[in-house]
Amino acid sequence: MAAIEATGLVKTFRSRKNSVKALDGIDLEVPEGSVLGLLGPNGAGKTTAVRVLTTLMAPDAGSARVLGHDVVKEADTVRGLVGLSGQYAAVDELLTGRENLWMFGRLYRLSSSQAKQRADELLETFDLTDAADRILKTYSGGMRRRLDLAGSLIAHPKVLFLDEPTTGLDPRSRLDLWQIIRDRVSEGVTILLTTQYLEEADELADSIVVVDHGSVIARGTADELKAKVGGERIEIVVHDPDDTARALELLTAALEITDPDATTLDQHNKRITLPAPGGSTALVAAIRTLDGAGVRIADVGLRRPTLDDVFLSLTGHAAEEVES
């Protein structure tokens, strides 16, 4: 059974001057006990999709169901079944960590004693017991994020929506949150995770849906999406920025690459990425070609395609780009 189903979701935001179609017919299906990574840059429609699926916003067209319940017609039922952690921690800075979780429990209609017991459990689970009675103003960004995620789990939700949960966190805090997410999945929780971080989707998601400008442009597992790009890639950073374009031209000819879309050139970082037919043999040929032409190399490597490569090949721009 699918825990989350969406068919033809459309949402348009209108103002006096213009209108923006945030969702343009999105279809989603998330099996129970799995993680779907909703991947895309800022402005792609990820947060709007989450708001519709969690009953915070009604779609203009299409339908969606969570655990078999319509998100519009049965909104109250859906709210009792899901947990949501948004892009910004929804916590009260004037309360302690324990008081915040107790308040969340009461809002979910737990009794005072039940809310206290659940708060204690989650404070221990998220390694916040020592900071439980400190006000939120003294918490670090990673601690606030963990507390917000704990709040979304206060009522034992069967479906959890995480909207860019690790944005702005340091690497250690990000890894800690990844492990917490894995633990919830092992308990049978279904998760829809939105992210801009391709590494995060690769690490956590069972399947991935890539969205851009409100539409689904690709879907599949991480390996399936990487297969769209092809095999290994050569990545070369030249020493002189003026040599970047010439280096790409030389390498394209030397490696007999006929598809210009298969190569990328990052002028700012002096980086060239292109297919490596033959793997290490192609790498050796590339180095000899540039050396023979007097192009100095600052860095060179051979790697498998990443989801960054996939997104760039699908959209023509990097996943990190902020769109108007």
C-alpha cells in the first residue's frame, strides 16, 4: 500500500502583476516504510508539495491521499497521522527544550502526563537530555533542528514530512540527523524528504523524484538516475582560467566526444567535466593531450557520476542555484 499518493497536483500563486505555477501536475507515490527524496533547487516546488500533502494548503487541481485519506476532504484525520519538520525550526525560544516538547504533546491532545513522558523519551532519543531545561536561546542550530524533529515525532506519526531538514547545519550535525532519519525508517515510518543536497538524497532515499519549475523531470533510484549520465567521468581543473575553453576543445577532440551536452565547463572554478570512455586509459590520454598543448593542470581525477551530474544534465543548471 502506498502511504502517500498524489495525482496531478497543481498550485498557482497569483498577484496583481503576475502568476507563478508552483506545482504543474506533479504525481507522487511513496510505499509504506520507505523514503522518497524530493529533489530540486529553491523555487522548484518542493515546499509547496509538502504544504499540500500536510493539509496546510489546498491544491488548485489534482488529488492527494495520505494512508488512504484525502488531504482536502479528510484533513483533520490526515493531521493526526503525520509529522512535519519544516525548513525553519518551529520552536519557542523563550521556553526550554522540555517545555517545547510538552507543548507539542498538548497540541496533539495528549494528556499532560503523556506529553511529559513522551518529551522525556524524545529528549533521550535525540541526545538532548543534558540541555532539556535550558531555554532555546542557548541552543545551537543543530540542537534546535534535533528538537524540531523530535517535536514532529511527539504523537508517533506513521508518515513524516521533512522539508530540507539539514539546511544550514554543520557536517557533524547533518550526519547525526541522517542517523536519526534512518532509525525512524527502521521503525516502519514512511518519510518524504525534500532536499537540495544531492548527497543527502543519495544517502537516505529509496527512490528519488527530481522536480524543476513545478514539474517532475525524472524519477528512479539513485543508481538509475546516475545511469542516465553514463559511466565514469574525468574532472580536470586547469591552472590558468584563460586555458579553460581551449582545454575543453582539445579534450573533446582527443577523446572523440561528439555530444556537447555530455561535457560541462565551470569557468569560475576552472573545472572541466567530461565522459571517460575507457576509464583510466581516457584519463591518461587527457593528461597527455593537455601536457602536449602546454596547458597546466591544477587538479585531475576520475570518478563515477554523481547526482549533481544527473541534475545538471537534466536541467542545464546546478541543483544549488537559487531561482527567482
